[in-house]
Amino acid sequence: MKKPSQFDAIVVGAGASGNACAYTLAKAGLKVLQIERGEYPGSKNVQGAILYSDALEKIIPDFRDDAPLERHIIEQRIWVMDDSSFVGTHYRSEEYNKPPYNRYTIIRAQFDKWFSSKVREAGALLICETTVNNLILDGNQVVGVSCDREHGDVFADVVILADGVNSTLARKAGFHGEIKASNVALAVKEILFMPEETIRQRFNVGEENGVVIETMGTITDGMMGTGFLYTNKESLTIGIGCMLGDFKANPNKTSPYTLLEKFKQHPSIAPLVAGGEMKEYCAHLIPEGGFHAVPKVYGNGWMIVGDSGGFVNAVHREGSNLAMTTGRLAAEAVIAAKAAGKPMTEATLKSYKVALDDSFVMKDLHKYRDMPEVFHKNNQFFTSYPNLLSGAARKMFTVDGVDKKTKEREIFSSFRQSRSLTGLMGDAYKLWRAFR
């Protein structure tokens, strides 16, 4: 039998999605319990990351007043790399150098602590160093959680799962199956400390603005993946990630850490990170299965938000904004149901999915729904094509007395030898379909 609810809502997890959800609920006057297994919010997140302003503004409009922000981003670089060079594009805008700034680099450990303080100021009760072992069900209705503490059963009208990739609680309850290795990336990151003046000179930035570099190509040893470099105030965040399924399918492939070292030693990256002192290192999983990998995210007395639901836009490397938005939308569904006096049933909480579908979150995931499969099945995008692209650029930019028409014919011939014209056009069509 269901016991009387002790809380209006329980939020499991104190990352970006869990904090967004708990804050929104508590700010509306609901009685909220937030449970975090780490020593404190952010204790498991040593890495740097990107914060997207719009998502947080909708939750805490004045967050810029005291949030621990590193640099606002004014320049985006996208590089396709072979082993010794890159072909890329940059976008830098003075508009991004005017407040309110569009996005920032952050150190997650510091930011999560700050966000959690706002959650507690709003009235939520936070309990750390506590693991939720199971959901408590009354029939098919979730009515609470069972924790690893004495008298650890806690009851609430609704439980929101923000417990990270491959939510253990959702799987135990049978809400979805084991996440496929082909839908998860394993990323490794380092924080490299260096003087602020060095960062300013190397990246051509001021005291507060910064640069993001995102890369793909042969740096991932033929596996689907990306590399990245972010500028913080007095440090750089550098990392690389590949699909977990590729590592499992190719156990003899280069290890994640070796890939990161190779990336750091690339001729285009090495001068930027030279002299940096490694202070932090971590590895973590990122859900990158996209639209088709999103599980059911609501039911009788429960909802799933953030990484637990696979809400990551891999194409644009967006995660924190999807996490915070899904957390907020889940909270708003609960608030509306409470205001209307409705029970937290599947029929009631369907409003969360309706809001999701109407938001940029699902619209963007749907737009790129075919991208994971295209890249999974066509590793030439991470092998031969970067080499061909770089070789073509090198040939055209080398002044050696050969006329450009002849160079164009040679480039075309090299593409044909590498892959048939039909194959090239087919790959171009696949890519167009995936990005359209």
C-alpha cells in the first residue's frame, strides 16, 4: 500500500538537469527532496564544459550576477584533421562580445556547486553521499525511492530521474532496457593550467572572452568521434571521445587516453597546449544515440531528464542546454498538475512529452535523427576523406609552377582512385540527408 507522501517530488541527481528541475519545483513552492550520490554536487564533474545562456536564463534570469563563469565565447573553430594538418572554418563575431553573452566556458565542479546553492536557497532539501537503490512502486505507480541508509524509504507524488547515462533506476524498474554501446561515447578530458596571459596571446582573446575548437578526422583512429579544446580563464579543457561500441568492437584499437595524447601532440594542437600543467583528468560517458535512442521519458509517477534520457545533440556538441531545458520542462509539468489537482499518472505527465516535442530539444534531435547511423556505417568520414580533403587543400595552396587546372584534374583523379564517383556522390547524399 502507498504510504502518505513526504514530498511533492523527489529528484535523483544534482547535475545540470537535476538542479534545473529541483530549482524550478522549489521556486514554485513545492516540497522537494534532491538526492545526490556524490560527496557534493559537482564532485564527480572535474571537467570543463560549455554553458548555453538561453537555457539557464529561463530558469535563473540573473545567473550572470554570481555564477562562476570562465570566459564568454566569441569564436568557434571547426577543424577536419588528418595526422599532420587540418582544413577548417572559423566564426568570430563582435556581436558575441556584447552582453548578454550567448555562451560561456565553465568548470563543472564549481558551477554545479553554485547551481546547487541556488536550489537550496529556493527551498529544496539536498541529501548527498546517498545512493538510490530502487524505485518504490505501488502496483505500476512510482511512489518513492529506497536509499542506502537506515530507514531509507522516502515517498513522494513523483520521482524525476536525473541520474546520468544509462539510468540504473529506470532499467531496474523496467522502464527501458540496457543502453546500446553504439549509442554512447566514451570521452576523456584534461584540465591544463597555464598563465592567463599565455592563453590570451595564443588564442587572440581578451581578459574575459574565449575560443572553442571542435575537430573530427583521423585523430580518432578511424572510429566515430571528435576532439575539442576550450579556453578557460587560467586553464584549457582538452578532450577526445569515440563511440563505446567502436572500442568494444575493436579491442586492439588505440586506448582513449592514448588518443588524447595523440591529439595533444598534433602539430596544430601542440603549440596551443605547450607548457600546460595537467591538474585534472577524467573519463565519462555521453549519450549520443540521438532521436532514435531516446527512451520513454514519463509514466505513472516518474519522468526522465537530461543524460538519463539521451538528450544530447551530438552534431552541435550541445548537452547542458538540453539537460537544463528537459529538467525545467519536467518540473513545469509537475507544477501544472499540482495546480490543477491532478494525480501524477502517465496521462497527466504526458504533458512533459508534449512540451518536449514542441521544444528545440526534440526538434533538433529529429532533424539529425539519421546522423548516427550514417557515421557508424561509413568510417571513411574519419579515415580517407580527411586525408583527401587535406591533400586537396595542400595541392591547391602550394605554388610550384603547376597550373590550377592541372591541379584540379589531379585532385579529382585522387578522389576517384580512393572511392568511385558513384560512391562519393552517394556519401555526399547520405551526409546531406543526415544534416538537412
